[in-house]
Amino acid sequence: PILKRKVQGTVDYVADGNSLGLFHASLCVSSVDPDGPARFLKRGDCLLSVDGQAYSLGTFLRSKLNDDPKRPKKITWLRNGIQMDNRIQFKKEIQLHPLAGDFPVWIQGFTLARQTMIPAQLTESQDRWTHGWFRAKTDVPREIEVTARSISGMFTGQVSPTQLGGPLTIFHLAGSAAEAGFDRFLRLMVLLSLSIGLFNLVPVPALDGGQILIASIEMVTRKPLPEKAQLVLHQIGVFLILALIIFALSNDAIRTWRLSNS
């Protein structure tokens, strides 16, 4: 959130609230579960760092908290001008969602202040394109990292295969995003493009990642792979892709059944 009020003087666009000695609202605790993992926090506490890494925005701090949720983390916060720290261990629960199925949820036991939007006519400025470019430079790399971790998690077992969705899931999400607004729909399309692009780089024959792998092998051996070997690899790749499509469609069928009965 950006709070505007009349002040004397000007501040360069690149200067944020921290340069003025202010905390971003999204770093401050808005509610605490008295029986949760973060019961030592109080409403109004402002988080400073996680595992010694300082953050200026709640978005980045949440991302760090959600990274490897099984591992205890040391958080540092400010309360009435006094700096405090403690270790927090999130609580794991299994929840059932009609679209996503069974999935683990890590309970943090506290919430941070939400972003508050003000009417668009009050926020128009000459710097809105600069602000959009700045957000794109920070958000896109983060989404690429999250997507890459999700794809790699499918192969390492850290992400359940039941989270994989097919065309029916995409249609459902696109419809929900379109109802929420054009910005949500556009964001979903960007995320889908990133997912497809990164998945295409997986080193599986018949995908671009497989072609890169074969080209790398040929570059090292300094000779082309035999045509028979390439044919076998492509057949394996096509089989794996077809199996993946069938599995995704089966997940879609299960989700559709759950949605119809929810």
C-alpha cells in the first residue's frame, strides 16, 4: 500500500519508506492465534528479518517464511522500539480442497497487514509506468523461481503429483480469474506462460529441454547420436508426455467430480 499525504519537500521515486525511517504496513502483525506457533507475537509488532535476512516488504518476507516450511526459522521483530527475536516452527495440517485435492498447509499462527487499495483516480501519477516496470522486475523473477521449484518438486517428491492440472483445471481457473477482473486474468495467463515455458526446458526427449540435452551430448562427444538412438529417445519422450497428459486429465476428472459434489 502507498499512503499519500501532504508533506513539505519532495522525495525521489527510487526512495522508499525505509529511507524515511518508516516501516511498510505489510511487515506489521495484524492478528495472532494465541494457541498457534507464533503466540509470542503481539498485534502491532513489525517484523525486521527472517534468519538474519532483512526485508523491506511483507511480500518478500512471506516468501522467505514459506520457503522450506518444515525448518524452524528465527524471526526478529520490533515492539515499542525494543528489538526481539525468537524461533518459530510452523504446524502442518492436511486440508481438502475440491479443486486441488489433499494438500499440506503450514499454519504460521499470525497474519500480516493486508494491502489497502485506494480509488484509482487518487493514485494516477506520471510514474505509474515506472512503478509497473519496477514491479515487473521484482515479481517476474520471483514467479519464475516459484514455478521452477514447483516443477522440480514434482520430480523430487516435494510437490504432490495430484497438484498437476490439465485443460479442465486451466478453464476453471481462467473463468474464476476473469470474473475477478482483467488484471487477475492477465496475471494467470502470465503464470501459465511461465509454467509452459519452464516445463518445456525439462530434459525430456521431444521437448526443447531434451533437444538441448542431446545437442550438449553431441557437443561433448563431437559426433552426432545414431539415428536409431535418437528415434528411441523421441519415442520414450512421446510416451512420457502422453502418460503425463493422461495423468493430468485424470486429475481434472477427480477435481470436476469434487466440484460437482461440493
